[in-house]
Amino acid sequence: MRFSILLLLSLSLACSKKDAAPPADPEQAANTESTPTAEGAGGTDLDPGDLGAEMPPLPEDLEGDTPAANAPPVVKMLEAGEAPRKSLRWQIKPGFKQKVTADIGFAVDAIVSLLRLGSPNIVVSVELAMRATEVKGDGSARVGFEVAKADINWRQISKQKRIERLKAALVALRKVTGSYTLGSRGQVTDLEVSLPADATRDTHDMVDNLRWALAQMIPVFPEEPVGPGAKWTVQQGVMQTGALVHQLKTLELVKTQSDRLELTMTVRQTAATQAFQNPGTALPLKLTKLNGKANGSLTWDLAELAPRAARIESVVVKAVVQEATDPRETVASAVKLDRTLAIKQN
């Protein structure tokens, strides 16, 4: 069974004072321009609002402490839905195999010191081979995956330097493998991804966003039986671009037909001030603000490892500081990340 996934991914941003100068590669920062945020240059007061992002207020449920990334999600029933109701559980058979074809794009919009930096959207086509390697008595399944193919639509890229960087990233991406445990109610735990020694910064960015896709496209179900119109929230801590993020996802069961489900979802995210390290870099960074939102729809067959159909659109705006021993060398960034996941069966 084959699926097509369109996933808009973001290039992670980690800049040094040297990086804040006009980039030598315009393909990497195609929209470089001066901004009126001079008070933020070399300091820590750049705000995500500088990018013009309009984000709604965060819900009260996100005002508390962020759960640990490995803590079980907290599921709260809002509405049980119409009768007849049933308990939603995954029904994966041992050895079940599936191939997922993914078109992965990545882009970023950021203000770094006095510069406005924009990365062009680049689409990467990735084929994932997935397999249920083990199914336990409690219904949980260990799922393994590997990148079987990866390529790029090179017509989108005009700069040879950028092409060479991405070709190197693809060589490493084709060697990536991973696994995770899928609980009977949809909890994803023990996610492990193995990158080869020749993985580049771009490879790490692509893999980080694959982790995001897995976390967002697999719904967590409530313990109680539900029917059409049921609504529930899933609150948990998730790792995102190296930082611990507090996430609240609201799911609604639109329709059921045998083991086929149609759901809608909305997501809100925030994060506490924290030190973190971006995947693929050794730079110490500090996250000072984060506000994220997402919405979308999912169609799942409970016997399969990937959704039959999905569309998720996500925006995250955040403020990041790269601190230095000399305060004059500190660089602040306001970053906007746009991600879109689209899946449809071929």
C-alpha cells in the first residue's frame, strides 16, 4: 500500500555573529532585507511579533508546568459523542508492512539582528518503508522504518552551492533508519532515529521534522468508548527542534465506518524559557518565547501504520538567543516555522 505525503518542513536556525552578515549564498537567504528592529541587534529583545505573526491567546491548560517528553499523555474527555459508541484501539498485526511516499518541503522566515532572512521552499521526495516488527499482548506494536528513497526536484534550486549541500544531505538521508512503539491507544513512545556519520545539518533538519510528522499524524484515543461528535484533549510534552514544548491537542471524531475513522484536530503549543541545542549543531541556544498552532484532518484505518488521508497546517513563532561570553557577540533571532503535512492514498 502506498501513500503520498506533502510535508512542509522548516530549516532550523542557529546563527553566530558571523552568520548575521549578509549570506554568501542568496539561495539560502533569498529574502534578505534590513528591518526596523535595530533595538534587537546583538541583544535579546527580538520578539516573534516582529515577523507579523498573529497568534491567538494560549489556552489556560498550557499555563502549568511542561510535562516531561517521556511522560504519558493526559487525555481529557470533553464530549462522548453519539451512540453507538466504541473504544478506539489500534489493531496492528505482526509483520504488517507499508510504504509511505513523502514529498518534504522546508522553509524558514527569521529576523537575525538587522537582517530579514528567508529560505526558499524546497521539496524532497522520501519513501519510507514501515513494518510492525513486534506486537505485544497489550496491543502495542514496535514499528521500524527506513528511508528507502530520497530525491529533490532540482528545478526549484538555482544555486550550485545549495545543490551540492542538499545532495550531500540526501546521501545521508537515504541511510536513516528508526523505530518507535505505537500503543494500543496511539501513544508514540521510545522513538529512536539512527543517522549515519555523514549526516549534515540539512539531514538533521529533515529528520527532526519527520519526528514532528509522526507525532502529529498519530492520534491518541481516550480510554472511554466514543461515538461521532466526540471531543477530547491530549496534553503532553514533546521534543521539537531540540526544545521541550508544551502541547495541547484537541481531537474530534467526525465519522466512523467499521475500523475507518475521520477526525479533525487543533493544536496549541508553548514552551518555558530553556537552554537547548539544535539537532545537527553544537551551538548552545536559549529559547525565550514560543507560540504555536496547528489544525487539520485525519482519516485512519486502525489496522495500518499511516493515515489514509491527512492535512495538517502548522505555524510556530519563537524567539531564540545564541549567547556568547562577550555580550556584544550575543545574537537574537525571531523565527517563524511553517509546516504542512498532507497525505493521500495513491
